[in-house]
Amino acid sequence: MTADLLTRARRQVLDDGEGLAYDDLVEVLRVPEADIPALLELAHDVRMRWCGPEVEVEGIVSLKTGGCPEDCHFCSQSGQFTSPVRAVWLNIPELVEAAKQTAATGASEFCIVAAVRGPDERLLSQVREGIQAIRAEVDINIACSLGMLTQAQVDELAEMGVHRYNHNLEAARSYFPRVATTHSWAERWATCEMVREAGMELCCGGIVGMGETLEQRAELATQLAELEPDEVPLNFLNPRPGTPFADLPVMESADALRAVAAFRLALPRTILRYAGGREITLGDLGTRDGLLGGINAVIVGNYLTTLGRDPADDLGLLDELQMPIKELSKTL
Ligand code: SF4
């Protein structure tokens, strides 16, 4: 069974560079545990063939943390739950300092994130000021993640020189109503399309392990493939106290690795980034398995509301695996 699937995937994805479709992805997410190493090996071969050995390193900073009016059930930054995250704003010198520290790790992308439904005038003018200040002192690509956008805001961000915009689908269309009720999946999709059409790189991913079925996990991968993002951040649910998903179990590491392989086989050419939750789902060993199973980008330093790994650990691991860090000059 698995042998047939792998043979098919080898031909279609590895040889022809064409992502697997829904039915095959469901099968990938169901492979027996004993076949996971072979599956990861194929996903790694696909990544090496279609993306190369380089790993993109990215840093993120939160310009505005907490107090978001939306109700995404996984998110401790929602103001609607009792999660212990206070609303905090960063000032411009702090932003520049964070960009400097990120660049010092060798990272090529620095993403400015705000916990909002979408940016208002105040936030956009802070972002504009921040980008100018960073540009004056630090050589790094600037990305933003500021929620849902209007066409005018998309145009404004493109004009500011934002290199990449992050906005996640978060979940499959069919599961999204269980994840958030204050906005729709279609609204998220619309922002992603506008970003891509404006010529910014699109970073769009999701979270697995939120109680969705394997079919819905495969559905998310196919919907992402349809959007053709430049980068897909793959998050594993880290159930946060006070959120509606607080009591969901942490995903089994075997399932997390199946998901890594499935996303790579759905998206052979995309930058596939380990985002939040990998520490609790996979631990140190899993991080290595993922990097040898299709992942080709990592975030250094802290995530938005939870502690990530020490940058030195990740950079040391990349060195050991002989995976060079993608240089800034190659991303411009
Ligand atoms: S819109 Fe973003 S910050 Fe706000 S609750 Fe949803 S995921 Fe959290």
C-alpha cells in the first residue's frame, strides 16, 4: 500500500514537481508508523530537488501584542479569552534593535507582527516609521503580518517596500467555523489573493492539531497549494491556557511528521517553515527529523507569546546537517 503511494509520489512530485492531490495526501497522513522514515526521506528528496539545500532563517517581532478583538480559538492574543497576555506596544527603537539582533543571526527576513483584525491608521503609520528606521540601519528583508487588509492597505504596504506579507488560512475551509466566528475563511483568502496580486511575496500557512480530521488536514494542504504561496508556515497547536482549545491534546509526534511530509508533497517548491509548537510536539529530535523531511525554513528566537528554542541550537543544527543559511543577496 505505502509502497504504491511512494512510487506514485516519487514520479509525480520528485520527478515532475507536481504536488500530490487530496486523495493521496489523505493516504500520506495515514501511513503506518513503520513507513514514516521512507516517507520523510522522499519529502526530503523533493525539497532538495525543487528548493535546494538552503534554509531560510527568519526572525519575528511583535509590534502589538494581545488584546485582539477576534476570537481565533487557538490564540492567546485574543482579547475575548482569559489568556494571560496583556496588550503591549513596542516602540521604534525597540523594533530596530530586534531587527539588528535578527540580522546578527544570519536571518534574511524580519517579520513585524501585530495582533489585530486588520491595521488601522495608527498601526500603519507606526509600521511605516518602523520600516524607514530599520532600512536606515539594518540590511534585511522586511515582512509584515497585520491581519486582514483592504486593497488600499495592500497597495500602501507594497509601496512601503514590504517584501513579504503573512496571513494564514489557519485551517481548512470546512473546519474554519470551529476555529473562529468573528471573521470568515473567505475573508482570509481574499487578503491572501490581494497580497499576491500586488506583487508582494505571500506567506500563508496554518495550524494542525486543532481537532480537525485527517481529511481536513489534507484539505488545508490542497487549499494552500491552490493559493501558491511563496512560504508556508506550518504550526502545531500548542494549547494555551484560557483559550477554547486549551484542553485539546498535544499532537502525536508521528502525526506531526506525517503532516510535514504531506505539506511538502503538496507543495514541492514552497518554502516550508517550522513555525510555532514544534518544541512541544516534536522536541529536539523532531526538529532534526523535520529538517530532513521537507522543512527548509526556521524561525529564530522567541515566538509571539511562547518561548521558542535558542537561536544557537537551530543554527548549530543547520551547520551539523550541512544546510547553508539562505543569504540575503539571494532573496532580493
Ligand atoms: S486575528 Fe490573529 S491575533 Fe487576533 S485572535 Fe486571530 S490569530 Fe489571534
